[in-house]
Amino acid sequence: MINNLHIPIMANEVLSLIDNKNNLSILDCTFGGGGHSKKFLEKGHHVIAIDQDENANIIAKKLKKKFPNFFFYKSNFKNFDLLDLDKKKFNLVLLDLGFSSNQLADSDIGLSFKENSKLNMNYLGGDLNAYKIINYYEKDELQRVFKIYGEINQAEKLAKYIIQQRSLKKINTNFEFINVLRDSGVNFRSKKIHFATKAFQALRIESNSELENLKIFLKNIHIFLDINAYLAIISFHSLEDRIVKNYFRENRIKKNKNFQNNKNWGFEILTKKPLIASKTEVLENNRARSAKLRVGRFIN
Ligand SMILES: C[S@@+](CC[C@H](N)C(=O)[O-])C[C@H]1O[C@@H](n2cnc3c(N)ncnc32)[C@H](O)[C@@H]1O
């Protein structure tokens, strides 16, 4: 039995996009605990949801019993265009990126630096994980992960230290990895956040190919958007948000209504600056503090 701990983030802001609209087709590409999907279903919309996580699949089966107009696909959202979906055009597509609170609480996944778990961090059930990265990546690859995905300035120093330590003994657990970080002499420059946050973020992004999945998804999503459809994307770190921001910028409709790059489609950007969660929501759900919501309206 799964204890569903996830609280949907910025649900009011997402729902306000489709206020007073009935019978919409909605594609929820990150079902998670089903919080957003359930809200759409309660308003009578038709929902197709995707998630690669097995627990999400179990939660979805329960929801299906209550709502016949709900369909779930266990898949990576980067492959959504290969799925045999019963709808081909959607009025709202939602991505609520990253991991759910259910996955955060799962010590087999080991996303938290507060709990000692085996080094893993793959929440999508894939083959790559933090143990393989830390114990087997070459120096340049380690350096790339920490520099690009962790934005750690002394990534080379960290990579060298990890290689030295793992030659003495494999690094098996989150706490062992935190000790390596602490002893590395690297300045993580983190007054506000735990010093291991950025290194954990880097390993998580690499283990799950987070940025690649998002980029692949964005390549084809326009084919599935109905006229005036909303594409709403909630991201939780600046690397993801930058990809989303650039995607909307590159495909925005200019003031003279010209499409860019010889395309016959584009977006009206509804969030010049990304929306953030209200203070009340952040007080009730701390995970909302870093959420950024960007929305575009599809024009073709
Ligand atoms: C923040 S949670 C979504 C929570 C959901 N909106 C809710 O209200 O319950 C993100 C979910 O997206 C899933 N996910 C992340 N990347 C994915 C990918 N590339 N393919 C499929 N699912 C993915 C995760 O497994 C996780 O369940």
C-alpha cells in the first residue's frame, strides 16, 4: 500500500488557465501522486497521464476506478509521441518536473542527504545511478557532471578527490559521499543551503537524464497541441527553467504576429516572468518554494 505524500504544486495557478472551460483534453506528463490529474478529472476533463514510476502506476490504477475518462501510460515522457494515445491533440499539456514527495521519501531511491541510503538517486527505474557515476566515471566525466549540473566551481578538484578516495574504497552510501564532499577541501559556497545540495542535484540530473528528457520532449510537443492550447511547465532548478524559458523565447509569436524560423506555429507567452508559488502555499508546502511556472498559449 502506498502512502501518497505528494501535494500538487501551484495547482490553483494551473487550474486558473482553464477556468470555466469544459470537457478539455489534458495531457499530464508527470502524474506523480496524481494531484494535478485528480483536480482536472474532478472538473470533468478527459485526462491522459504519463509517468515512468511504478508507484505512480499503482496510484493511477486506483484513480482509474473512479474516473473512466482517465488513462495512464507508464513511460518516459520523452517518448510520449511513440505512445498510442487515444487523443492526438490536447488543450492543456502539463509538465511538473523532477521527483515526487513519494520518491523523496523512498530510501531505496536515496534522493535525500538527510537519510543514509545506498547511493542510487535514479527515480525513473533506469540503469544509470549515483553509485556507478561516483565509482566508475572517468575524471572528465565527473568534472562535467559537477560543473554543468551542480554549477560547482571547483569541479575538477572534487573529481580528482573522489577518484583518489574511491581507489581506497568504493563509495557506497549517501553519508559516505557526504563525508567525501566534506573532506574534499572544495568550497561549496553555500550559506543558505546544505553544502551537499548542489552535488546531489548534479548526480540526480545525470542519473535520470533530466535535461535530455526535457529537451527531447520539447522537440515534438507542438504537434500534439490544439489551437489555443496551454503548455504549462513547472520547474524546480535554474537549469531546467533556462531550457523552458529559451524554448518559449525561440518559439514565441512576435508582436507583428510573425512566426519565427519559418514555422507555422508559435506561442503567446503568458508568463513574461515565471510565476512562483504564493507565500501561503510555500508555508503549507515547503517544496513549492523553488517552483517556477511558465505558460505559453499555442497559436498556429
Ligand atoms: C513533481 S512530480 C509530479 C507530481 C504531480 N504533478 C502531482 O501533483 O502529484 C514529478 C513526477 O514526474 C515523473 N517524471 C520525471 N521525469 C520523468 C520522465 N522523464 N518521464 C516520465 N516521468 C517522469 C517522476 O517520476 C515524478 O513522479
